[in-house]
Amino acid sequence: MISDMTKESVSRIVESLIFSSEKPLSLVRIKEVLEDVEHSIITDAIEVLKQSYEHEKRSYALEEVAGGYQFSTKPEYASFISKLYKKHQDKIRGSGLETLAIIVYKQPITKAEIEAIRGVNTDSVLKTLTEKELIKIKGRKEGPGRPLLYGTTDFFLRRFGLKDLKSLPPLREFCEQDLDYQKLQERIEKHTAKRGDSKKIDEVANEAEKTEKQD
């Protein structure tokens, strides 16, 4: 019986569920599987797993992404993994980046509102971002014509390793780093460790940028 299991057993079960899931696994879904286990025990189990991986200095970590939990390899191993799969990272640039940034920070937003900000037609860009599953239609705006409203998807959060939209970096960083927040975070951690202090992310990021330009 699940009710007779130890906390360690619950941790291993939770570990196996997250490992087997093709997408971030939510607490709600885990609770549905472990129906006889209290919610607090499941959250404790997840925390135990996180601490265990960190203590053992594993090459991966358990992270909360897009409303669920998933395993992800640490940034320092990204170059090796990319060689293994030899898959080109499909970055968003130019008009696509600008449009996506507007949607990310202004959502839900209509096509007309996006075009009013950018000053150009966005039909093809919206089509491309939709095909990449980064944005989707989230309803219609009340008013004349009831235009479509656009917003980001869960895949957007998963792709950029974000827990939720509140985890987004400031708009300036988001645009300048070409949506590569992982790279930005690596730079921030490197410069913070070098200084041995806890300055605000904006300050450290600015110092990192200045140093890189000098190099």
C-alpha cells in the first residue's frame, strides 16, 4: 500500500514519474497517481530529490518549468550535448524576435496592437511563431470585429526554461540576448562568483557586457 511507504520510497516513485514523463509533470498529475499520499509529502519528496542531486553534484537537476517538474542537464554540459545530437538551435532573430518580445510582455495582444508598436505588417511573423508553437490564439478581444488575441504557450516556457511568465528577465535583457536566457544566466553567475557578492542581476549583467566588449 502506498500509505505504508517510507518517504524515501515516495521520493523514488516521484523520481520515476518525472523521469518517464515526456513533458513537465505537475503536482496535480503526480497526486493523481499517488492518490493515497498527502500533498505535503510529495512536495517534500521533490525537495529531497533536488537536494540529493545538488549534493551529489549530478550533471542534471530537477527544475520547475511551465507549471510542472522535469529533469534538465546543467548549462556547462550544453556544448557536449549539442555535439551528440548535432541539432542546430533554431533561434529567433530580427522581426521574429521583436514580435515575440512584444507578445511576451504585452499579452494578450491583438495583431493590430502589435503592428501599431512595430509599424509593419506581422502576418508572416505571427504565422512562423505559431508554427514554432511559441505563441497561440488565446481568445478574442471585446469590441468591434472581436480581433484575435495572441499569447505565449507552455512550450515557450519549456524551451526557455521558465517556471512561469513572472520568471521572465527584464525586457532589455530579453531582446539583447536573442532569447538565450540560459547564456545570460551563465554570464551572471560567472561574474557574481568572480566578485564574490550578491549585486542585482541588472548590475552584474551590465558589468559582464562591458568586460566582454573589452575582451
